[in-house]
Amino acid sequence: MGQFDDGSTYELREPSISINGNYGAFGGVNISPRVANQMIGLGLLEAIAEEDILTLADPTDQNNDGITGRPNYVWDFKQLDRRLGRFGWKANQPDLYQQTCGAFLGDIGITTNLFSEQNCTSSQQDCQNSTHGGSPEITEDNLISVVNYTRSLAVPIQRNVEKIEVLAGTKIFKDLNCSGCHIPKMETSIHPYVPALSNQKIQPYTDLLLHDMGPGLADNAPDYLATGSEWRTPPLWGIGLFQIVNGHTNYLHDGRARNIEEAILWHGGEAENSVEEYKKLSIDDRGNLLEFLNSL
Ligand code: HEC
């Protein structure tokens, strides 16, 4: 239970995970429940130049605002090289091709040219011996169609932009330095495959960098350079439409926040100052900020 400065209180919930069943002993297994990332605007995020993301990084906090921001560097299984990570809750995928291949295998067990081995551990004999659908199970053509689909889902236009509460909330978003991580304006560079995504002015509200969000949100599961308490700033475009699109308003990596306000209250670590300032706001100003976020 927590309290706003005006005396009103709030309660947050967090998941507690246990695994039952006869699996034998788990050695060194990290469990990190995840809500799927939003699927909109991904092609635009892919088209942002690497230098533009790296300019936003401030690993030693030169500007002294308590916010650092670090790039994740991950393995590119196609180019066989280390590349900047930009997709996933811990920025552990370099592009949408690899993200899609990873999801085909890891989420639904379908092999691709990139990840052609079945996803069975050595002790899962039934899995090893079961019939599979060819190698790879999805053709490169069909795979590319899916990748292009994920690239081309549009971002919704902001709603109620003229509304006085939304305008007030826009200012509070900056005053609280939410915009220190959720960068409002960016411009894409050249997309290698889809010209329409190139040189676009966008408002993604992310820097695609990792931030230490404190022990409250930590899953203690490192991922490449991301530590157990670091997360990639998620884009905020479209968050006001979660209910319509997803049928729920469960925010944050594991969906623990039941609404946008709870998502804000969970922020810690580098975002501690923003949350402390949020708690000082009047109920009207908290409402204004939420109206702005819901307009995205
Ligand atoms: C230090 C960087 C940082 C600052 C400052 C920051 N955020 Fe975040 N924000 C994040 C990260 C990282 C996450 C994802 C954390 C997680 O899922 O565990 C996040 C998640 C969110 C989410 C949930 C998005 C989703 O898709 O689930 C909302 C809403 C949000 N932030 C709004 C705000 C607002 C409003 C402020 C200012 C009061 C703010 N943030 C300040 C980094 C930041």
C-alpha cells in the first residue's frame, strides 16, 4: 500500500510464481512472465538509425538527471555479428526478422531457416521423437510475409489533442521528466526494405534503451547486457487503446499493473524522481497526465 501526498492511498499487486508438477529439480532457472509487446509501429522503430539511439544513451549520467540509459548489444544470428538490440522487453532482438524467427520457435514451436533445430531439451524425448512439419516448417517466403506484416502495422493517431486536460497532461509529462526515457519525437532514417518507413517524423515515446527500474520490477534474469533490473523503455504510442485492442489494461512486462496509473507507480530506480513528483501532484493533475497518456 502506498500514499499520494494529498493523503489518498493506492494498492499495487505483483505476481508470485511457483511451478507445480513432476519436472524434477530446476537448476539455475530464471522465471520471467511476460505480456506480449505492442505490435504497432515496429517497422518505424526498425528504421531509426543506430546512431540516433546511441546519442540518447548517457551511461555515466553526464547530464545529472538520474537517468542513464544503456544500449543492449545482442547476437545477430543471420549476420553472425553483435548488433544493437531494439525489440523485446529487454531489447534482446536486433531486428524484426530475428524477432519473428525467435517467436516462431520459442512461442509456437515452428522452425525457420534461421532457427532450424526443434525447441526440445535433451531430456524431452517425446518432444524429440514427435513428428515434425519439415525442415524448416515455414518457408522463407511465408516467413518474410509475416515479417513484413509486423513491419507495417500502423500507429493510431493521437486522440483529443485539443482537449484542455490532454494539453495540461502533455506539459506534466515533460515536467516530471517522463520524456527523459519516453522520448516523444524521433525521425526514422532509411529502412532497408520498406521505403515508406524511411525519413518519417514519429512520436514513439521510447529511446529503445535499457534503464534500471529498481528492485520492485526486477526479474533477476539478465539478457545479453541487460541486468536483472533493467528494462527497455516501451513505446507509449497506442497505450490508450489497450482495452479496445487487447481486451485488458494490464501494463508492464508481466502485466502486473491493472491500469496506467499503477504502471507509473511501479517505476523505480532511474525513474524514482518522476514517481516521487507524480505522487506530489493534485488529483486533477494526476488525471490530466492520465488523460494525455490515454490520448496516445
Ligand atoms: C528511467 C526511464 C523512465 C522514466 C523516467 C519513465 N519511464 Fe515509464 N517505463 C520505463 C520502462 C523501462 C518501462 C517498462 C518497465 C517494465 O515493464 O517493467 C516503463 C513503462 C511505462 C508504462 C507501461 C507501458 C506498457 O506498455 O506496459 C507507462 C504507461 C509509463 N512507463 C509511463 C511513464 C510516465 C507517465 C512517466 C513519468 C511519470 C514515466 N513512464 C517515466 C522507463 C521510464
